[in-house]
Amino acid sequence: MDLDAFGTTFVTLLVIMDPIGVSPVFLAITSHLGREERRRAAIRAALAAGALVLGFALVGRFVLAYLGVSVESLSVAGGLLLLLVALEMLRGQDYPDKADPSQDVALVPLATPLVAGPGAIAAVIVLSRQYESGGERIALVLAVAAAVAVVAVTLLAAERLSRLLPESVIQFLTRVMGLLLGAIAVQLVVDGIRGLV
């Protein structure tokens, strides 16, 4: 295993996935779930994000090339999706509950585009081009798994923290994080358009 490839990939993904920054959003969008359901949502989101990032690390560049989609276009699409989520958070709109099986906040917007967003996808595609030998590929896969494990542990800890916070604080955090998420979404769109231009 190549330690340089592992370290670079792990640190890059950890910074982009930002598990500390995602935790308040996780609390806000899962506020309608019970303790056990929230725990399962954290694990499901981490697994889905890990599968998505790993999939793009292995075959992402071929898929995007086949579809004729640029990483910049992916960034714009992810930004627009995040903006819709941010608007719902700012308006205090409840997320769909578990009674509607077609909606799963653990997958969208948590797993993607929050954790495994355009930034993480673009990063692993670039890194997979850079690290092409067998040992480097193994290091890349292990680094993705390690980064996802950190995200899962952080989200599970956020679930415990939520029991200490009153509902009014969670509602306040929802509005604040909605504003910040909107800014992140706009930045993703701007970066994507700048890259396309």
C-alpha cells in the first residue's frame, strides 16, 4: 500500500466531506426521526456516500465521459439541489417522514450532495487519475473507507448531542445552517459556471 496516496486521499476527502460541518445539518434534517431511526440514517448515509465516492473513484471518469458530462456540470447540478434543501430549511419546512418510503433524507440530501457532493466526486476522479498503480489504487480505496468511517462516527456522535439540545435550539440551528447551506450551494454553482466558461 502506498502511504502517500492514502494520506493525500484521506486528508483531501475529510476536508471536502467536512463531517463537523455536516453534523448540524444532519440534526436539522433528521429532527423528525426517533433516536434509533436517526442512528440508522447516519449509518445509511455514510454507507451510501462511501459507495458513491468509491464508485466514482473506480469508474467515475469513464461514466462522465460516456455521458458527456463535465465535473463542472455536476457541480452546478449539485449546487441547485443543495439550494432547494437550503430554502426548505430556511422556511422551517419539515422533511418527509418515514411514512413515505419514496423519501429518504439519509440518501438525499445527506449522503449526496452534502457528504458525497461534487467536490468529493471531482477529487476522487482527479486522484484516481494520479494514482494508477496497484498499490496506489488499494491505498485510494482504503482512504475512502477511512474518511467515510470518520463521517459515520461524527454523525453518530451528533445524534447523542441532539438529546442534550432543546427543540428551540435545533430550530435555530436549522435556520442558520439553511443560510450557510444556501451560500455553499451558490458557491458550487458559481464554481461550476466559472469552470464551464
